[in-house]
Amino acid sequence: MQKSSRMKNLDSAIFSEMNARKQEVEKRNIEVFNLGIGSPDRNPAPHIVEAMHSALNKPGYYTYPLTGKPQLHRALTDWYFNRFGVQLNPDNEVLVLMGSQDGLGHLSMAYIDPGDIALVPDPGYPIYAASILLAQGEIYPMPLLKENKFLPDLDNIPKEVAKKAKLMWLNYPNNPVAAVADRAFFEKVVDFAKENEVLICHDVAYSELAFDGYKPISFLEVPGSKEVGIEFYSVSKTYNMAGCRCGFAVGNAEVLAELAKIKSNIDYGVFSVVQDGAIAALTGPQDCVAENARIYERRRDVLVDGLTDLGWIMPKPRASMFVWAPLPKGYTSSKEFAIELLEKTGVLVIPGVAFGQQGEGYVRIALVQSEDQLKEAVEQIKQNFKFK
């Protein structure tokens, strides 16, 4: 059977290869420390689990949910106001998603026609580029470079490209590069969007995984942002509910209505039990959020300090659940380095080139193992890997 042309541009080769190599290493009875996929390894707080447990026996909870519960819309709008000072209308400025990736993957269908240009960060979370390719749009990569603090240089986008572009993806705190953005940057983004009539789509999934007293901001805090964009958030990383699949798109009501129209032709909504869990997460005690961030901060310190002592120098991120690590001296290929590291030590990291051409020269390390496991991973590298 002949595949559609759009499939030719989709590629998960590096992720698939690393997983296959992981399985081969495990067959040699070598313990693998999987620091690849960015999936939380901790459980939700007890009050969240209890809310879902209690909901399992509620009458009517096994029919199609179709839309988000009004209580969940209000819970999210209250959370946004308390956390960011952003006021949202629960009736038309909140859309419940089956995880934020649901919206990230489908929005382009509402705004991108074949040949339309989208501005996509490079390196970037793969769904941003994939969503454009599935809509048969054209990607204009925005390089995220160390010298620019891993922020796209909007002034460096050619004027003819900016005028033709219909959509821009942003993500701060960032995956994979673990960078952060300030208010001045987002103000510039809003001005750029208004001048060029570009829809801004900001992914703020890691807003609550921040360290050293840093507090990430929402793109929607900037005046005029609702006129030009939307933001994606979820309970996945903040509350360790990644497998539950509940997220949100918030902001511009017109854009959300179009995304809702796409979704109405694709799915039937988030399981009511999961919605109750999300309500409990957003409205319940928030000490679990602070504890979660502290745990990731300690993990960051254990890993980065340990590897730095071995001579592998890397910066400490201020937020996210990742470390964006430059290759050690003597290495130029992120893929070759990641394979050698896995084969010799059992430590699995993702080559930076998996996230775009500008990712070459780096690897992404996910802080998704306990402190003891991370210490053991560092020890395995110390014992079995010689830096050049």
C-alpha cells in the first residue's frame, strides 16, 4: 500500500533507534538508567488519586463527556488568576484537551493550509514541527542558540517570511533546551504578532518545575497577548498526571472555538473521572506542587554536580525537567556520543539532533529517576566512561 506524502516527512528514527539499543543493552544484563523520555516518575498527591478513586462509581461517568465540566473550567481559570494574575472567561477562553499534546497536534489543522508558513523553534519539541507537516504546511526554523539565551531572534526573521507566516510555536520553560523567557521577550513577541498577523501558540507545560526561587511567567500576562495567541497548559508535569491525559488551551476565544471544532470531529472528550482528578489537583492543597519542584531541583543538583566533577561541564537549568548538556570535549556527533554512553554505562540520553539541526552538539537528559538512581548513573559513567 502506498503511504500518503505527508508521512515521508515524519521521522521518529532516533527515538526508535535509542529504544532498540536500550533493549539490546538490557539483554546483556546491564542496568539501563533511562533518562530519555520526559515522563514524570512520581505519583499524583493522595488527594488527587482519592478524587479519581471516588469518581469511579459515580453514575453517568462512563458516557461520552464531549466537553469539559464547568467546574473544571472554573478551577482552571481560578488557578490561572492565582498563579499568573491572568483573568480568563471560563465560558469561552478555556478548552479542555486530552492532554496538551492533543491541542498542540491538532491546532495546525485549523490554521495551516498546504504551503502556509509556520515559525517553529529549532531545536524544539517534535510535535510542533510534526503538526505543521501533517497539515502540509512549510516550516521556517527559528534557531535557538546559546548566544541568544536560546530565544528566537525575531529581528533575524526575514520580513517577507514574517509577513507570510501564519503561526508561531513557542515553549518556555523550554523542552528540550531548558531555557526560560522574560516579560520583555513576550512583549516583543506580541508586537511581532500584531505587526505580521501571526498566531502565537505558547506551551507553558513546565511553568511549575522551576528552581532557585525562579517563577516562570505566562505569555498571557502581557497586554495584548489574548488578541494574538493562546497558551497550552496541562496537569501532567505539575501534578504528575501525565498518563491521565488532561490539558487545556486558554486565551483567544476565536482560536479556541476553531480548535474545538476540529476536536468535535475527532474525539469525545476527557474521561469524567480524570476531569474530577484535575479539579482536585487545581483546587486542592498546592504543597505537592512545591514539593515536586524541590525534588526535581535536588535531582538537577545531584546530576549536574556529579557530572561536572567528572569533567562533563553543563549549565544548571532554572526550570523544566531537563538538562540540555553540551557534548564533552572531543565529541561532535550527539548521536554517536549518546550511543557510546549507553553502550558503555547503561545511561540513556537523547541526542540533541533528534529535536532539530540546531540540537547537534547537545544531548537532552531527563530528570526522571530518583536521586539514588541518578547518583548510581553518575557512578556508572565514572567507572565505565573515559572523557577525551
